[in-house]
Amino acid sequence: MEVRVLIDSIVRQTTVLIAQLATAGGVRAPLAHIANQTFLSLVNELEGQGLGRKVIADMFGMALRSYQQKVQRLSESATDRGVTLWEATYRFMQEIEVASRSDILKRFRYDSEANVRGILNDLVESGLIYRSGRGDATIYRIIPEEDVSRAGVGHHEGSALDLVWLTVYRMSPVSLDALEEAMPLPEGQLGAILQTLVDDGRVTTRQDDGGKLEYTSDSCLISMEDDVGWEASVFDHFQAVVTSICVKLQNGRTRALPSDQIGGSTFRFDVWPGHPDEEEVYGLLARYRQEIVPLWDRVAKYSEEHNGPADKRRVTFYFGQSIRVDPIEH
């Protein structure tokens, strides 16, 4: 398959996942920042691979000057330096509680009016603020935090804690600055969660060679019985799949071999009620879990009792199963 077609297909599948996550459990998560965030994240990754700005601009089909202006514009609010326009607008509403549209546009007069209006609409549709009136006389009011939490909007404390724990484990050792960049949580929440994780022993701290505080975690286990933390599990599974594909591509290997230690395989079975192999196929997920959990326990116990070498390897094994009842096209 041509690489461009592959990229387009992956983008479409990713948008399907984002749409499902944005509406899970009746929540209407804010999405106004997604396009800009995707652009900036992709730019950062391309720069991290050593590509120059002129090359990246060409890849986006943009002139170098236009590319540089867009990066600068999206990196932070033109009015409030150091934060995105979405974050700056929401923080402003939290501080002032009530404001007219004209007051908000005046407050962010150095930013695009269309962008500010779009963010206000997104905040309203997400249930974070509400509005009354028309035109520039429209009044916006912040919805109290307790009402937002009761409606199921925002970060669930337990879910955010598991997601931070997973991120520390995946990035260990990691500084607070790096975590803040990776985890866009409300101000103060990340520090409180890290302290909770340190207090209960799931995360430890140390100082690097320069005396800077770092966070580490040797393991991360989110039980299947947990009522919260599904966000961390989804991210962990998605990140495992993406990492496996990226590592294989970086190694220049685009085909599978029987002796592979890096990669993945996908198998599809067409079965129906009464099929002789129906139950065996349905039981694949349960059987893999029954086999892997005891192995994970043994490895974790041994690792706790013995100090491994500095260059120890982290092996990530992922698997999943879905069942569709849609008519199968032949």
C-alpha cells in the first residue's frame, strides 16, 4: 500500500477512536484544540527525527514563512503567552465567572476573533460554561466545578491518577517539567496526584546528576476489576500498538518473520452460532489472560527481589479481541 494511503487510513481510524472517547458515557469532551494540537505534535515529532523546518514546511505543502507563522501562532495564545488559547479562555472564565462576548473578545484582542468564538462554542457544548442572549451582548457564565464533576465532565480523580502513574512508569525516570508537557492537567492537579502516588509507594523520587527531582516507577498494574482507570488502560494499549509499529519501522523491517521479537499479528475468524470452533475462538482473550497473568506475577516478583542491570529491556506484549455481528461481505 502506498505510504500516503496508509497514513490517510490511519488518520481516519484515529478520528473514529477520538470521536468514541469524546462521547463516552455521555460526555462531550472539548475538541476545538484537536486540529492545532495534532499539527504541533506532528511538527515536534518530525523535528525530533532531525528534519529541518524547510523540509517539514514542504511536507505540509506550505511556504517556509507561512509554516513558521502558523507554528508560532498555535504554540501559545497571542494574548497570554505560555498557554494555548483554549486554556487561556477557560482560565479567564474560571477567574471572572461571568463575562459578555464583547468583554471576552476584548480580553483576547490579540488572538483571532474566529478562534475565540469557536472556543467559546466548544466550551458551551462541552458543558463547561453556558450562555444567554445574542450577539456581542451574549453573556457567558462558568459552570461550578462541582456541577461539572457531577455531570461527568472533566477528569475523574481516580482515572487521572492511574493515567499519571502509567505515564511515570512509561517515561521513567521523568522530571516534573516533562510530565507537565505530557499530561495537560488543570494547574495544581498533577502535583497533588504525584504526591499521592509517592505517598502510597507506587512512584518514587530521586535526583539526577544535576540535582533535579525525577519520578520513577518500576511497575504499573491496573486491575481488570477496577471501576476507574479505563482511560489509562486505553492509552496503554494504544501506545503499545503504536510503539511496536514505530520500533519495527525504525529498524527498517516491514515484513514479519517466524523468529520476530518485535511486531504484531492480527487474525480474523468468521464464526456463527453452531460453528464447531465458535467457543474456542470466543475464549482466546480469556485464555491469553490466564496464561500471561501468572507469568507477569513471576517476572514482577523476581524483579523486586533482584537488581537488574542498567540496560535491562522492557518487553511489551499486547493483545485484544472484538466481536462484530454485522453481516460479513464476501
